[in-house]
Amino acid sequence: MLKILRKKELDKLLVLKDKNFIKVVTGVRRAGKSTLLQQFQELLKVKDPNVSIISINMDLPEFRFLAEKHWKEIYDYIKTLLQNDVTNYVFIDEVQNIPGFEKLLEGLYVTPNIDLYVTGSNAYLLSSELATLLTGRAYEINVLPFSFAEYLEYTGKTANSERAFADYMRTGGFPEAVGFIESGESYAYEYLKTVFRNIYENDIQRRHTIYYETSYNEVVHFLIDSIGSCVSARNIAKVLTANGKKIDNKTVSRYIDTLVESYLLYKVNRYDIKGKQHLATQEKYYLVDLGLRYALLGKELTADAGHLLENVIYLELLRRNYQIWIGKTDNLEVDFVVRDKDGYTQYIQVAFTVKEKTTLERELAPFNKIPDFNERLLITMDYETGNHNGVKQINAIDWLLR
């Protein structure tokens, strides 16, 4: 299999190189953050074989001794490695594992001749405290598992993109999980279970007290099973309690926060298109990778295929750097309201198929309630494309690969 370059993320790093920012690479564990920084370091070496690179991975055994030290000791250790009169490119993996890492970052940031890059698998890295400390000094680059285009490049499954997409929907895009496919999907799913356990133990349990792991897993499974559906902590607590698993909505809310914080789930708020205001209720959650859904729940692709496709589209919108909301217009819903960096707005509906007339009418109905003339897009798995009174219909695979 090929080792592919994460081109979009590398392009961002190259643009930010030598700029006066801390480059913060975030994302779920095992998505490829460390590999991205390794690839970037290789590019630096190609440009200058004598470049000064200091790379520390707090997850590797040879650097564990640093994790037990005071941040100032780590700062002093890094200073001993710096070369004079050149730019020193300093890389620290999983920096949130260092007690007092905020002060370490601030100290390195103000030290001359350092260009600083760090990774983190927990949103605490950019929490309000650190954000305040580093206001205007940190630039975040979020790394997701492979996109479908990257999946095709990695596996070489280009002959039948529709079959490959079905595989991608099942096994997801975690690089190492994709690498297991040739050995059998069961190996990939066992690996993904290990990934989830690793996230739970290192990014959730370390920072939060989980009194009842069984209840926690019930919330996790409920959310994963509710991809693309509007949910609330109150409703989840009500359903689980009715099923004999008593839990209160405050606990559910806290559990959800831990999943979002560890980048397992992404929360999308609702937006009233006519009223042009953000709504604080009935948000949706999307899973960072669909392979985890099958690994943890064992559900087949045919179950909720429309919502799973919606999840794939959402992640691709994230990769393309859109701002994303769930749209509300009267009593109807638009799957996504997106806005690009130039302020251009687009409305998107996602459906697995609209071959039935009633399904097509249902998917088009929300568009008819929108008073403006921003672009409207209907993304489906159907081969048919075209225009429905100003709504452009496009095949999902074509949209993902364009």
C-alpha cells in the first residue's frame, strides 16, 4: 500500500512555516497527526538538509521521562538542544500530557529562533484558559481520518469507486484500520475497538471521573446510533431510564462533552434561516469515523444508510473548511447550511436515494421555504443528476472526489 501525503494539511503547514504562530495540530487519536508532522519534517529536510529539528513525542517510551517532569525542566531540556543563529523547528506530540503545558508553550513561543508545532488529541488543548493565554498566537489545524479520495489513493481501489465507497462506509478511514482490510475486516474492527479504548483511557478517564462505565457506554452507543438525528441530553436520559438504565440529563450532558472534547463526536448547532439566528436546542452529532460505528455497534450499512451518508458529507465539509449548521426553515429542516471563508452560503440536502417521487418531494420541500437565492444542492447516491427548479442534484461520489 502507498504511504500518502496529507496534501491539504501539509499545504497549510507550509503557508504557516516561520509565521509567528504556534501551529496546533488537533484531532482524534490515530488519525495521522504524528505522521503529518513527520511528513512536514521530511519536507523541511529536503529544503535544507542541515535544518534544526527537535521532535518530542510524549507517547513514546524514550520521552516518558519528560512527562513526569515539571514544565520548566522540559523547557530547559529543549533549550539545550537549540542551535544558535538558525530557526529551530520544535515539534511536541501529545503536549497535553505535560503538566503545565500551557506555560511550556508560552515559554517556547517567546524564545527567539523557535518555530513551534504541537499536536493534541483533546480539545482541552484549546480550552478557554489556554485560548486566553495564547490569544492570537495559536493556529489550529484539525486532522481527520482519511477522506474518500485519500482512501482510494491509499488502497488503490479506483477501478470500482462505488464498491470502494461501500467498503469505506463500513470500515472508515483510520489509516491503520484501512491497512488491515487486506487481512480481513474483522482485524480492522478489532483495531478500531482498541482505538476507542485508548481514547477512553487516555483522553477521557484521565481528565474526567466516570463513575459508571456501563452507563457511559450506553450514552456512547446511543449517540453513535443516532447519527444525523436531533438529540438532547434530556431525551437521551429519558430513553435510557425508560430502558432500565437510570441516568440524569446532567450526567448525559457531561458525558457528551467528553466525547466532543476528545474529537470522537462533532456537534452541529441549528440555524434559523428565515430568522437568521442561531438556535441552542436540538443539535446533531456526527461521528469522526464510521468504522467506529460498525466496530462498536455491529450495524450493517443498510441500517440508516441516509444518515451515514450524511455523516460522510459532514466530515468532507469540515475538511473543506466550511462553517456548518443544521438549517431550520419554518417546521422543516435543511441538512446543512454552510459558509466558506469568503462568506458564500450554500444549502445542502443529503439523501441516499430520491428515485421515489415522494422522497424527492420531501427532500426538495425545505428548499422551497428558503427566501434567498443562495446555491442549493441535493447530494445522493443516485446516478441521476440534474436540476430541480434551481436545486442542483449531484452524485455523492462525484462530489466527494471533485
